[in-house]
Amino acid sequence: MIIETLRAVHLKHRLHEGDVSAHTKSAQTITKEWQAAVCNEGVLSEVRVSKANNERIDVVDLGTRIAYELKVSGKNTHHEFYKDLVKVLTYN
């Protein structure tokens, strides 16, 4: 359900043209709408990784123990991948 909801939100708001500002706003809208749609008592958004820093995980499903990180832009995906791995390792 979490991934299916994201796909629907992404199709609704993703831009194919526009400047950096428009794409940034689109990415923020996608993330916020997705989080609002899927979060409830057992699914949390913006979960702090630790008290020592301000890093957060986009969505955590406490029941399945799955963390979801969203990268709307296709740029620097390899960097984001490793950053997200470190977030999960720190959280655990």
C-alpha cells in the first residue's frame, strides 16, 4: 500500500519540465502528500535517526519494520542510497 500510494501521488505531481524551484516544490509536495496518505498509528513520518543529529527517515512502518526513503530527483542517486543505508544503521 505504501509504494502504490507513492506511485499515485508521484504521477499526480511530478513535473517533466520547469526550473529548479518548480521541481523542488514538486518534490516537497510529493513527499508531504505521500506521508499524509500513508501515516497512521503504526506508520510514522520524519522519524529521527538519533538524538545526536537531525537526520530523519521519510516513513517507517513499525509493524513490518520497513523504512522508506524517497528520492524524487534522479540526480546523485548513488550518494542518496549510501546516505539512506547509514540512516537505517544509525537508527537501529
